[in-house]
Amino acid sequence: MKKHILIPLAVIFLSVIGCSKPENGGGKDNPQPPAPPQEQITIPSTVDVTPVVPPEGGDSKITFTAASAWTASVISTKADSWVDVNPKSGNPGPAEIKITTTPNDTYVERNATIRINCGGQTKDIVLTQKQLDNITVTTDKVELGAEGGTFTIELKSNIDFSYEIKGDWIKYVSTKAYTDKTLTFSAEPNDGVQKREGSVTVKGGKFSETVKVYQSGGEPTFSISQNIFNIGAEGDTVEVVVTSNIGYHATSNADWIHAVETKATRTESLWFTVDANTSDESRSGVIVICNDNEVCIPVTVNQDGQPSEDVFLELGAYTLEFDHQERCSQVKVTSNESWSAVSSASWCTAAKIASGNYLDVCVKANDTGKKRTAQITVKTDKGAVKKTLTVSQSPQEGNEDFGDDGQIKWD
């Protein structure tokens, strides 16, 4: 009987064990996640955990709730020299800390981290303090020679900026962006003798820096196109082209030579009229042109007298025009008396051909870059009759239409 009773009991015991379940549904084959730890520091969403402080400094307040005792400290290297936090510890419950920053007198933005520690949990407050805005330049003046050239202005700036130029001879030429902190300018050559002054002002916000630009004057230049004119008895108008980078004036010692104020079509030209000579005697006058430094150049005006009735002298041409190359041309001379010729310029020669009926006129190559003029005076041996041949030569860049003999073709 005992044997039959024990077997069912064993079966019942095993069934009870096999069907039993551990509490909370756990077990080796079905583990449950651990309960989340309690939040130790709670900061409301309305609190700014990345405050930005102006350069002049100030206070920032952070409120939170702590589940246990807490501490607060500045953990950024060297930041504790300009950031302080109070209080530095407290008890469980609602709390507030005040972060105090000193003024930032540098031109660099700076950051600090304040860490709140409670029950093994931490919360970081990242604070940013703005830099002191400014623009500075490395020099306050630039000095240039009369030849001009480029110059640079280097500056230190942590804000956007622009520039303003005073002086139309100063130009901005750099292709680099402003952020490179280097501005490049060019100065045109100073053709005058006077020193001149300009400036470049760099502006940003309420700040500005001005760099004075000084340029020295050049050496005085002073020359004229022609200093001898031979005029017929009938009178004429003459032009003297003056090249000068300083002021100048002209005077005449002859009352029959007059300055023509309204004749000038360009400021470097002086025009004079020569009255007709009613006498049979030739005459000469002098125009003196002086610059402001009292450097003077004389211009001689020779004028023929009226010819006698029994002597005549005629030229086949009274004007010759050449291109820039070395050339020669012949002009027929008709006279009942022997004659001679003289040129007013070294680059133009006049020679009587052996036959006595032609004048050989030659010019050297014109490499001056400017048109030039000479006058050839042809006169009878006794000086009773004089004629003037005007010779002009173009510079190389001239576009005139010249023939094979170097003279201009006329339609």
C-alpha cells in the first residue's frame, strides 16, 4: 500500500514545482530591466543652460531642484579667474546659483563650464562671454615717393568693417576679402612738385581708424617746343607748347609781339601774334617764359622787313610735313638774287643744292613721342627778302597718310 501511495505524491510534487512561476515574471530565461535611478538634478526647460554674457560682465542665475545635497564649481581651465559661482553647495530641494563674470577687456570671445554635482549625477552650464569689439591698424601713416606704387594697411578687427578713401589718386586694388585683415591700395604718380596728402579710413560699427597717406612731389620739369621763330613781314601767329609741372608765365620785350589769351585750346600752349612789319628793315624780339622757380627760357622772334621792289624770292612750298622716319625732300627756290637758308632746329637741316634752284630739307628720325616743328629761313644774300618754310614731323604713333617721299598726301 505504501508503494502505491508514494508514487502519486512524487508526481504531484514535481507537477507543483514545474508549474510554479517566480514573482514579477522573472527568471533565468526571462530577466526584467532594473528600475531607473531617481533623477538627482532637475532643471526646468525655461532655464537657459548656455547663457551669453556681454563684454562688460554681469550675473546669470540658474534654478534647479536637487534630490540630495549638491555642489557647484567652475571646471574650465583658468576660467575661475573671471567666473565665480555662489553658493557653491546646498541641501535637497529647490535651489538657485548665481554665476558672476568680470568684464572682458580682450578682443577674444571666452567660455566657461559650471558643473552641478548631486548624488553622483552632474549637469553642465556652458557660459559664453562676448569679446570687446574694436578695430585697430598697425600704422597711422604711409609715406610714398612721387612715382607712386602700392601699399598695404594691416588691421586687427573682430567685427565687419569697410573703408573710405580721401584722394582720387588712391585706388583700392586688392582682390582679397576683408577677412584677410590686409587692404591693398595703389597711389598714382605725382606729376606735380607739391607734396600731397590723402587718407584711408577703416570703419566698423562705432569704431574707425584713419591712416594718413603722404606722397612727395616730383622734380620740376620745364621745357618748350621751339625757341626761334622766323616770321615774314606780313606778320603771323605762333604757338609755343610748354611742358611744366609747376606754374609759369610769359613776357615780351617787343610791343609788336602780343600774347593771345583766348587763342589757347590747351593749358600747355601759349599763343602770340606778330604785327606786320611795315619797314624794310628786319627786326627781332624776345619772349621770355619763366616758371615759378624763376627758371626762364627765351624765345626769339625774327621778322623780315618789307622786300624791295627789284628783288624777289619765292619758294615752291612753304610747309613740309614728314612722318617719324629719317627723310629728305627738295623745295624749289626762285629768286633773282643769291640766297641762303638756315634751320631753327638741330634735327632739321637745310642745304642749298649745287644747281642753286633747290633747297634740300632733311629730318632725323623722331623718337620723342611728340610732334615737333622747325622753321627754315630762306633769304637773299643782301637780306632784302626773306621767306619762311615751316617743317613738321609726326611721332611714331602718328596715323597720317604719307607718300613715298615721307610727305603727307593731300587730297
